[in-house]
Amino acid sequence: MEAGSAPHTRSYGVDKKMGVTGQSNGAGRRSDSHAAVPAHTGYPPRVHVIHGTTGRIVCVADIRGHIQQLNQIAAEHKAAAIIHTGDFGFYTRESLDRIGERTLRHVVQYSPLLSNKLRSVLLDSADAHAPLANGTAHAHLRQMFADHPDAVLSEFPQLLSKQITLDVPVFTVYGACEDVEVLERLRSGEYSVPNLYILDEASTHAIDVGSLRLRLLGLGGAVVTHKLFDHGVGNGTLAGGHGTMWTSMLQIGELMEAAQHVYDPTEVRVFVSFASPGRDGLVAQLAHALRADYCVSGGLHLRYVTSYNDFGVYGQLDTYRAKLSQANAEFQDVWDAVRPQVEAAIDPSQRTLLNQALQVALHVPQPVTAGANRDDAFKNLWQWNLPDASVGSLVLDISHGRVATEMRSQGVSFASRRSRAAAPPVKVALPSSARDKTSMPPAAAAAVPAATAPLAVALSQELPAQILHTLFLGHLGEAHPVSEADIRAYFGEHAANIAQIHFFPSDRERRGKEEGEPRMRNFVHVEFKSDAAAAAALQCRGKPIKDTSVVPTLELLERPRAKVKSPKDRADDHAPTSRTRGGRRGRGGRGGRNRNNNNNSNNAGSEPSSHATGHDMGENTKAAPGGDAVPAAPKEKETMSA
């Protein structure tokens, strides 16, 4: 499907119908001119020429309607073309009435076109109406979105009206969050956008660049096993509805048919999909069936570009075959359940496409036998999964028949670790333990109240006149770990009033994943400069944190003042008790339960124990003139008779 053309590119054919023969670019093309190959008898190809001996193609994912970003990315990487892997933002203003509840909330939550303040207003308002029944909350969100002048689903309407233009050719598949009606209008020609080319099961495109021809094959939509035979409200092979789109078996069959008609062994085949072959076994099987050299996908929203092949991941073909066998079994269960209804509903032309798709879904590589060659695609099929366009990109630098790559991403910030290490430790005053009271000599115990009274007064003087108000931020879930920057971004305009942030536990990476280790609660105490500032910051309740769907708990933390005990209470705390060392009664220490009895009966034949000399008030102690108990001199040893 062709949505437009650019002056420096040439394309042939717009027909959806496929011919019966492919065409070769061997003797028919000149390596130095990069001229488009004339169409042969049969299916006319769409060939785009990038002039020169080299060319750069940038691959991105998930622009989510921020179409102007494509021009910025092309200029930054000096790219002559762009390949996009889905969630392009095929929405118009009319799409708002067709989007389902969950999809609309998802679009609002992750759209790069909405400010954080506007996003919070829309989502908080919907949460406030959530207890109401009959979809009132969703209707309220939809109405607020429609009424707000700054709320837009996508910049695609501006692309249609030519307020925005694409500087370089853009080849894209559609993603999971798209309006199927918009795609149908693009396919029918009702919508036309220069320099925008849709890769789908109905069309393929080729790019002549750097002495190579890249054949682009595309499959859009999410791969959901139980929806493979459901077309929703889509016509033909397009499947979707309520603002979402997914892959169908007829799409897979038509893509296989198109790929067979344009097959040329001299081309480099690039399979572009929204779903990742590394995640979905059906997509991996399709990539092998298409004889792809490269796979470019998105949809996983990772922080880095991932580059791999199956041999590097699985090591052995048998292990990889087990993955495909599992996908085969899952599909077989669905197919057995719906087969009678499907075969009764399809027409002969659809049956041909279905048979093509079934050959892909039910095929599993066979074990390698003696004298047989291993599957080359297992080692040579290279796969890239892309992060969102705002996070990173992949550049294919093609020169003199060689495809080089450059991968860039913002990555993960670890700045919080250094700032946490540089922060001054939090001082916490703890009460004396019972062991300290019972294990010290009576003289020292009697002196404790007098010594601690000035300390208690000093501590009370160091406490601020007013304890800073603190908010509790917890239940972080998948948003963990969070940094101080994430916390300040969460509070937005209220972050200016934050006095200090405390993380619990201090080691935010600890999650108790080891066997036998308890899971750690991860939460944050945020201190504000005043009570009014803390109360105002509670308005952030209900917001997601750290670009995730996690909505943490935000509530007031009540921290009572530390009370200075009266002299009488302190004297009671340090009064002698009958507990032994460690605050426990009974067994323990040297001598056991009958230690005092043994001392009385066998004292003539034993040395005094450490308990008797320093910590017991028995016969080995005597009263000092001042009233304190001090150790008595040990008795001399006596010789035991035989």
C-alpha cells in the first residue's frame, strides 16, 4: 500500500492484487546508477532509489502520534529513509468516539503529545468518577478529552492537511493502538500522504541503496492467539476495532503469497513487524518462512536496542525447536476449537490464504539427520528489537554492499546511586536496650539517670520547633527502583517545596529475590517545608510514577514528637530486674539455672565465674560505703582430698 511518493523516489504499482512472477535485480540493474528497475511481466514492484554509493536508514518504534519527531530523528542521524515498527498514531479526531475505555486510558497515559499536568488532570478526573457505574468514568474522560483544546490523540490529521510534511520516505507497519478505519481509508486511497508508505500483507517495497536492494516485508498489529481468526470490524484482511488492531491468519497467508511473488535471491530481505519474533513463536516461524535476512520489531518498550540471533540465544537447534513446538501447540489448541466455524464461513479465495498461513503456523523445523544441512536461518537470521523513539534508535549504514549498524539509546540512569552515597546519613535516636541495663554493674546502672538527663535535654533542644510534615509514598510495584529525580518529577510543581527525601530500604535494589530471603518493602518518605506545602502535594494522589502505569499510595505520615521522660520514669527504666543477660529469664550463661546453688555448695573447689565477680548480687559481692555494690575479693583455692 502506497500512501504517497517523494520527488527523489520512484515507485511502481498501487494494485493490491499480486501477480504470478517475481523479477530479478541481477543483470537488469546497474550498480553505479541506482536507477529503478523497470517492471517485468506480472506484479509491478515498488522500488525507491537512494542515490549515491552509501545511504543511512534509521529504524525507530512507537512515535505514538508525535510525527514531527520523525523529521528530527532523520536530521539528527542524516538518514535518507526511516523504517518504523508500529504504534505510528493512525488516529483522527473522529477516532475518539471509536476508542475503547482501556485503549483511551492507555493512549492518554503514554502519549508524548500531552503535558504531565494535562495527563494528570485527565486521569485524576477519570479516577474520581471511577466508582460510578455504567461506564460513566470512561464517558467523563472522553468528554474532558474532547473539550480540552490541548488534548490531541495524534498529529496525523495535520499530516493529512499538509500542515506537517515528512522530509524523508517513511516505511511503517501499524501497531496495536491504531484506528482500523483510518488504515482502511489509507488502503483505499481516500487518504493520501506524501512520503508515507504502509508495509502490510497487501504490499511490499524495495529500497535501492549502497549497491544493495532491501526488500521490506511488513506485518502489523499485535499477535494475540485467540484473535487470529477474529477480524473485528475490519474489512478484508485488516483486523481491529475499538482503537486497537491485531494480526489475523488471513494477513499471514496474504503476506506469504506476496513474498513468494516478489522473491529474488539477490535481494536482502528485511521483515518489519510490531510483534517481536523473540517473544512470539508464530512470528519467528513466519520470519523463517519469509526467508528473511533481518527482523526489525518493537512493542517490548525496552530501554536499549537489543541485537541477537537465535543461535546466540538458544545455542542448540533442539532448544530453539522446543520454543517453536510450544507455539505450535498453543496455536493447535485454538485451531481445533474454531476449525468447524472457520471452515464453514470462509470463501474459496480466503481458504487459499488460510492454507498458506496454516503451513507457517503448524511447521516446526525437523531434527537434523545425518547428511542434512542445519537451518541457516538459525545462525544467520539477525533480529533487532527497538525501544520507543523517545529512548533510542537503530541506524543501518549501507555502503558498497555491506550493512553496518549504529545503536543509540538514552539507557538507564544510575545517577541516583552516587547522590544517595553522597547524602548525609540520617541520624535516628534509639532507646537503650534491656541488655545495656541489666549487664552493667550496679554502680554504672545507678549513674545512668544522672548521665542521661543532660543528654535528653540536649536532644530535646536539637529537635526543631516544628517537625517538617512528611508524606508516605509506597506500593511502587514495577516502578521500583525510583530515584530522587523520579520523585520530584512525580510531584511536579510541588517539588520546589520538598525539603528532603528518604528511601527505605537504603539499598533500593534489594527486592528479596534470593531463596529464603524475605521481600523488602520499598517506600519513600518525602519531607516538605511546611504543613501547607505537604497538604498541597497530596493533590498528586492518583498519578502514575516513572512513565509506568503504577499509581503509588500517597498519604500523610504522622510522626509523633520524641518525649523526654521524667526523672521518675528514667529511674524505673534502670531499676534492677530479675532478667539475665540479653533480657531473657532462665537458661543461659555459664553455670546454668543452678549457678548460685553450685557456688554455695562447691565454692571451695572452683574459681568464681565472671557472673559472680561482676554481675551477680550473691555472696561474691559486698556493700560499698556509698551504698553501691562492688565485687568482693575472690576466695583462695582449697585442695580437694581424694
